[in-house]
Amino acid sequence: MSLIASAPSAEAPVQPVIREAGWREAILLTIALWSFVAIIYLPIFLERHAGEGWTSVALDEVTLVISMVFALPLFAIFRGTRDWNLMPRAFALAAAVLAAAVVQVCFDLIYTGFVANRIDTAWENLPTDLSRAYRATFNYVCVFGVNVALFHLVSSRRHEVLQAQELAHALSTAQHAQLAALRYQLNPHFLFNTLNAISAMIVTRRNDEAELMTDKLSSFLRASLASDPTELVPLDQELTLIEDYLEIESIRFGDRLHVEIDCASDACHVPIPSFLLQPLIENAIKYGVAPSLEPVVIRVIGRREDDELVVTVEDDGRANGNAMTSGGTGVGLQNVRQRLSALYGDLASLAAGARDPGYAATIRLPAHADPGA
């Protein structure tokens, strides 16, 4: 398209980018830009070819395709210099823009002089065309510069999107690692005490009890290690694992440990993070049952309150109130709080404290399947 007429100037800011823009985006941007320029200059072309009909206007507009073709090498240079320093790259792109503008003007002179017009009058108009070519060169520099600026805009936008995706992936990976670390903090005292109890049973020839305890420990550890730390499981499935855990402990403590589990029917199928309740049960065992000489009841209560699932783990051990701070700042409680925060943010909470007698910890979390919902 011949720009042998004045056109608004435009600068082409060029900065290094990290990611490449795609050829598809570059071609679409180039077509859109030069089509817009064609619309802007259409009144000028109509005035220039007044009385000559649409054929002359169409011939002038044909150079639009050539302008697009000349713009594509600019994109190749833009991509090829992406690893250069700022100043060398800016000079290279500026030189490329100027070269494209000069080549385009030369093409316009040849095309309009020897194709669109009659050959016998072309040489007479050549000096005038050359004088107008200086203005046209400036116009082309501006438009080609805008073209390069659009390349930069697309590349920058793509880079921002990729950075956001990489950041989201990194945060997701970090969260998964954090949850895994919290999830696999299996109480070493539980393992030590259980294995010690099994050893004592074997020594005292209580082989049936030792075999039963070994089977339950094996099943519990297998389920613990096989589960995904970010996996959600129905509350009743979580309670089944808790029952297995407490059965192991009941072999150790005998009649000193009593368990009551009460799960409302509308709460049993609500999903919760796997093994979320285990640290609360461990605390009840460690601070409520172990120090007590009297029977201790551990209750696990699950219910729904509107759009929340509420799960309470409580015990009536008299030693518990002195063993735990009223604010609930133990390691196990912090573990649960961190998992809830990582998965639900401010939508979930853990409240824990001593009571008379015993201790209670209550979890509240959204009663839906997706923590991000």
C-alpha cells in the first residue's frame, strides 16, 4: 500500500523478552495493523484516484499485501535477537524497520510508476515521486515500528502468562510438598510403643494378640503411606481408619481406653483431608489416656451445621487439662491447622482447649468436595 501522503508518527519501544511470540500471533497482528492503516488511508486513495474508478484504488491497495510480507522479516529479526542486550537489539530492530520502510517506498515507486500508471508518463512524475518518498519513508517507519511494538506486546503478554502459570505450578508443588510433610509426620511414639507392645506380647507368648496387633498396624501403615496428602476422603472412611488406629491402642491400654464414634448421616459422606483427625486422636491418647489410671472415653462426633462440617474429638481424661495449654498450641494441633490453612484458607478452623474434665478439639470446614470452591 502506497503511503505517499502524510501519516501520524508512532514510536516502537523495543525491550528484551524472555519468551518467543508465535508466528500465528505475529501474522494476525500484522494483518490487523495494515488493514487498519488501509482503512485510515482509504479516503486519501479515493481522492488521489478521483475519476479513475475503483480499479486504480484497488491497484493501490494491492501493496497492502506487500507491506504485510515486508513486516514478517521484522518478526524473524525480533525473535532472532531475543537474547541480545537491550542497546544492540534496539539498534538492530531500528535498522530493520528503516530498511523495511525504504524497500517498501522503492516498491511503491516502481509499482505506482510502472504498473498502476502509464509507462510514458512515469518518468515525468519520478522527481515528484522521489520528493514525496521522503514523507512516505517516515510514514512507513512509523507503521513498521508499531508493528514491531505489537510483536513486543504479544511476547510480553505471553511471557506474563507463562510466568503466572509457572508461579501457580510452583505454588501448587510447594503446597503439595508442605501437605505431604505435614501428612507424613506420623507420631514416632505411636510406632515405638506399638512395636514395643508387640515385642512384649511375643515374649510373653501372647502370639494371637501379637499377630492381631501386627496385622492392624500393617493395615494402618499401608493405608497411611498409600494415601495422597491432598486427597479428600469421606468422613466415614476417615473414621474407619481412626477405628483401626484406636483398636491398636486399645490392645495397649486395655480397659483404660473406651471409644465412642458418632457420625450424623448427613455428615458421613462429606469429604475431608485424609488422616486429618489422626493428630487429634494421638493427642487424646498421649495426654488423656496414657497418664490416667482410670478409664478414659475418647469421643469423635461428626455433624453438619448449614454449609459446614463440624468434627469434634474430645476426651474426659483428668490429666489432659494440665498437659495441654488452653490455647491448643501443640505440634499435632499446629499440624492440623497448617493443613486446613493450606487447603481451605480462612474457610476452615480448629478450636481446641481444656475443659472439666478432659480436652476437646473441634474442626470446622466447608462441606463440599473441592477445597478451592
